[in-house]
Amino acid sequence: MAKQRLPRPIFNYIDGAADDEVTYRRNRAAFDDCDLVPNVLRGVTNVDMSVTVMGQKLAMPVYCSPTALQRLFHHQGERAVAAAAAKYGTMFGVSSLGTVSLEEARQISNGPQVYQFYFHKDRGLNREMMARAKQAGVEVMMLTVDSITGGNRERDKRTGFAIPFKLNLAGITQFAVKPSWAINYYTHERFKLPQLDGHVDMGGGAMSISRYFTEMLDPAMSWDDVAEMVQHWGGQFCLKGIMSVEDARRAAEIGCTGIVLSNHGGRQLDGSRTAFDQLAEIVDAVGDRIDVMMDGGVQRGTHVLKALSLGAKAVGLGRYYLFPLAAAGQAGVERALELMHIEIERGMKLMGCTSVNELTRRNLRFRQ
């Protein structure tokens, strides 16, 4: 449905990844190499799928990962995601590249909210963003650490896709055959990036998103920089994009309360290992000191059960809710979360588990 509605360049922005998209494909395929081993006759009349992660109580063990540019996919954007997450009692995130302000999103949902941000060369801007999040009532800061430069997303290059729009002829043609999207886009409020007002000019094209990554973000970001931010925030602080045991241990040492194992949906370093494949060894190394989450390739309730069985505290969803958002706005996101809730509950019953903490590695076997 999203593919039918969106101009091809925008659909490819969601659907695409870096280089040959090997990691993108492996993210989902990794779950296929793991089998569930159910137990029966366990009396699973009622199922409790709630979890507590980084001090936040979630009614289900999945959350809506912060993703950029959501109003580009549907005019409701983050408003739809915030409302749907509130309805299903789970956490959602607002991105630095979000198209609705974190304050407005906070007003829509009183449930757990994270603010995902990038590390800028301007240290004052970093402190300003944290202060703004605290003032808005955001509980969890989530610093993305795998994006000090943008990935090589060749689908976007083929159409000239950029924000602000700088399409080539091929890209313009794709927009021309989907006039309903253009009507929807131009009959609603102006597209903007409220978290970066004054820093990225969406009107005059003073700075594109690609230039934002290459010019404003600091590739020299170090562990000392992050440690200072953790202390400055003084609360729940999560690093998104951790993939090695060494980095997971370092995150715990500097006082982070959570990490998200993630390869950015295959959109950054193609050939990177999948979060699911890295999960067990990182949980073994730091799972008793820090909350370990993961994202990437999660499309089914059984994928979530496998991740939880390996020790993940919760699982992030990205494209899983973005395509429904593009297809139908808030109704689409709600339907996606409803389906996930049904699948997790059904899967837990079939596994013989009444609560998430009963899911263990004894329930898994990996194919050779």
C-alpha cells in the first residue's frame, strides 16, 4: 500500500539501504537461522507481555524507534506514531530530524518517550538539545553513535532524492505519476524540522540533510564526549548503534543505562553484522549491568520472541511501522501495533510462556 501511494523516491528512502543492501537483507534473514522450541501443557490462560526498560514500563516488548522525516511519508507524521504508541502503551521516539516538535509529541502521548539526537560539532547545541528535551518532559535520551557520516544510499542517488528536494529528471517523473501525494503534501502545513530550526533551512535550501551529516555532525566524537553528556543529562541515557562487546562494556562503564544493538537498518555500513547475531554475546557481557535492546529486520511477533529469548529487554521497530504510516497514517500504525500485539500474545501461548521472563535460550536452537 505504501508503494502504491508514495512517489518512488520517497518509497525508496524508506525501503533502501547502503551499498549493495546486504546488511538490510541479512537483518531479517538472521531470524530464519534460529528455531523456536516450544513447551506445551503449561496452562497459559493469561499472558503478560509487559516489560520495564530504562525505567519505563511498556505494555508490550516492542517500541517505535525514532525515525526521520515522518511527515514526508504521511502528513500526520510523528503525531500518528505518538498517538498509536500511547494507545498500545508502548514507547516511541522523536528524532532530531523529526518533523513534529518533541514538545508536541509529548502532549499527544503521556507514555514513555525518547529523544534521539546526534552529536554536533557545536557543543552548545548539544547542551541546548538536552535542556530542551528535559524541559519537554522526555524521560530517555538516545544518542545515535553510528552516523558520524551518512551511508552510501545509492537508491537516493539514482533519483537525486534529497531534503530539501533536488530531484533529477528520473525523480521528478516519479513524483508526477503520484499527484495525490503532492496534493496531500502541499495542502497541509509547511514541512519543517522543528528540532533543528535555525540550523537546517528547509525553505531556501541553505543546508540539505546530507550536508547536515557531513558539516554539522562531529566525526571526532569520543567516549569522553559521551561520558560528559551522560553526566550532564543525569538520567536514563541510551546509545543507539552499539555492535561490539568492547563498546557495550564501555557504555556501561560511563554510566549509560541502555544500549540499542543496531546497524541503522542496513543504511550505514553495508556488510555490518546483524544486531540479532550479536545479541547473545553482548547480553552475556553486560546484560546484568545495562538494558540491552536491539532493532533491525523485525517484522513478526516470533522475531521478537527470539530476541527476548536471547536476553533483549525490548525490541525496536522501524520500517515495520513506517510503511503502515505511509499507507494510512495513524490508522495504519495502530493496525501494525495491533498485529504485533496479537502475534506476540499468540506466540507466547504457543511457546508455553505466561510472561516475558519465561522466554530463555532453552527455547532456541540455531541452524548450522
